[in-house]
Amino acid sequence: ILPMDSRRRPAGFLTQANALLRKNLCLQKRNLKTNIGITIFPILICVLLLVLQNIINNELDKPKYNCGCACVDTDMYGTCRKRECGVQYSTLEQVWSCAIPSPPRWPALIQVPQPQFRAVRTVSQPFDDLPDPSCRDSLSCPASVLITGKDRGFAESVAGGLFPVFAPTLNVTDYLDALSRIVVGSDTIPGYTQLVEPAFSSSDTLYLLQPQCVPFLSQTISYNARGIPLQLNIQCVEGVLLWRESTSVINDELLKGYIQRGGKTNEFIAGYDFLSSTEYGLGINVWYNSTYGGKTAFSFIAALRVPRLVNAVSNAYLKYIRGPGMEVLLEYVKDMPKVGTSYRFDLSSLISPLFFTWIVELLFPVMLTYLVYEKQQKLKIMMKMQGLKDGPYWMISYGYFFVLSVVYMTFFVIFGSLIGNELSQFIHEYS
């Protein structure tokens, strides 16, 4: 028989820790269904993401999202023996996935306002030199350019050569050469690359800007550019030069006609400030509508049609100084070569932060419920009255949940890695 003092000694650290661990396990056993749900939830998320990703991949593997192909050789039974894929067989949506070792060359265009939005005389812009609003009814309004500078005579003389007259003797068999010597524009939205010029990939109209239009300048031309069939619908548009006294007047006029300002849309091709330019030097500022670039957080920045604006005034200046035989040609614009690509949309990478929050914090309610339950039932006070020390309590209460969280996340990362889920890699990086 042990002495009375020996039998009444308080339980040791390991004994208390063991008792607390058993208590926690019993509590978790009572919540078995909840714990099973917490364990299965990440698995369901991974499986759901895997199924959705496969559905998306199957959709993106359809022909409309891949480089266009065509049969170029068949046998006597009509069976295709050779297929070719390339830009010439692709739509505008398909061309971005094609391999383009030698990108096509495109004429440098300028951005021309749509006929119904070209600048006319309005209440807020009552300038006498602006066209009459009635021209919008027949979609025959000219396209206007605003100019200013310190020397009005010099500025107007140089600007008079912005739109070279189309010569009937011009060689139109080479459309690149012909369009590099005149000024042509489009009202289509520019693309974010120059692999394909949207103005040539559809049946939209190309606007030939001239000081005066004659009937033969508006025509339709069929052309084949390096295997790419083109249908050029050319329409002559009169280019009008409008003098303004200062840059502030031009700024005000451009702002009032801006399409998103809320008033009547009055768009200009561009604006030129010739500053202090003389016969001995050219220095200009160019206004252009940069909103066509689509510079937002959700889209690519488009390749704006600005180079031709600069080239046109440079050519006009050279011809004014050195005569009509002097010019600097901007022959074409083109993009860099590219390899074939395929559309891929990684769903798990897109929504990983949200699922990361859900899954990592999924165990927090379990721990908080346990702590609140102890507070409500005053279990800690009762256990301390029975000799419980702080060391075993803190180790089991928090160490237990820490180990549980580590095992939970390790299991999830391993399972996610086995199915190749990006969500598990995201969690692995931030765990």
C-alpha cells in the first residue's frame, strides 16, 4: 500500500497531455460528419477543377481556335493526301495561333473617323470652316485635320502636302508600293499586333485621302499578297485642313468632339502644331486619339496607326523644301516572326486565390468552435481546479490543431500534385 502523499501527487506532464489529447479526440469523434466533410471538400474542389479544365480544353481544341487548314492535294477518290495550315487559310480569329516565320507586310494606315462621326459644325463648335451637318445624312463628310503654329503661312504651305494627289500613272500592281506613296486610312479598330491588319482582313472600306475626289478613285481591287487574297474596297474621302489660332483652341475642339464626353461626337483625323518650324528645321507636336489603343487592365494595348501621321508631315516638309521629287517612303509595317501557339485557359490559376482562402481557412472554424465551447462550458477552469497545468494545455490545445493543419495541407498538396492541379502548387508556394 502506497503512502497517502504518494497517491495524491498531481499527474505529470505526459499524463495530463495524454488526457487532453484523448478529450480532443473524443470531441472530434462526436463531430465525425463535419470532419469528413472538411476532409472531402478539397478533394471535391480538385476534381471539379479538373473536370471544368477538361471541358475548357476540349472547347479550345476546336478548329475555330486553331490555325486554319485546307486540303491542297487529293487522290483520285477525293481523299485528302496533304493538308496545309497557315495564315492564308485562317480567319481573323484563327490567325493568332498560326506559325508565321515571315510575317506579311502591311501598308501603314491612319485612323479615320467613321462617316457618321466626322467633324461638322455644331452649337458647341460653331467654326465656319467646319462642314455643314447635312453631309452626315449622305455619309459624305470630309475628314478634317487641325493645324496651328507660329508661322501660319509656313504651316499651311507644308500641311497642303499632307495628302499627295493620286496619280493615274501610279503602279497599282504592287499595292504596297502604291499605298506607301499616298495616304490611306481606315475606321476599323486597330489590332494589338501587326500580324494581320484588320482593315485588310474584312470587307471594310479603305479611305483614300485626297485634296479633291474624282470618281475613278473609288473602286474595288482584288489583290493577292503572298498567298493571302485581299478585296480592297477603296473610297475617296476629301481631306480638309483647318487652321486654328492656338493649341488651346485645338485641345478644346478635340475634347468637345470626344465620343465619350457625352455631347455630340465630332472626330478629327489628327492635329498638328508646327511650333516654330521654318525652312531650316521641322519640329511638330501631333495630336491623335490614343483611346483606340484600348489601354485598360483587361486588354492588350493596340498598335495605333500613328507612324503614317508622322511620315505624312515629314514627306510634306521635304517636298516643300526640296521639291516634289524628294520623299521618304514608309513602305510598310510588319510584326516579328512567331511560332505556332495554341489557346490555353488555366482555370485553376485564375481562381486559385479564392480557393486558397477557402481551403486554408477551412480548419479555423473547427479550432474556434473548440475554444468557444471550452469558454462556454468553463472547461479550462474546471480542469485547472483538478490540477491541470498550462504547459500541457497549450501544447495540446494549439499544437494538436497545428499538427492537424499540417497533415491536412500536406494531404491536399499531395493529392493536387497527383492530378496536376495548379491550385495545389499555388498553396505549396504560399504555405
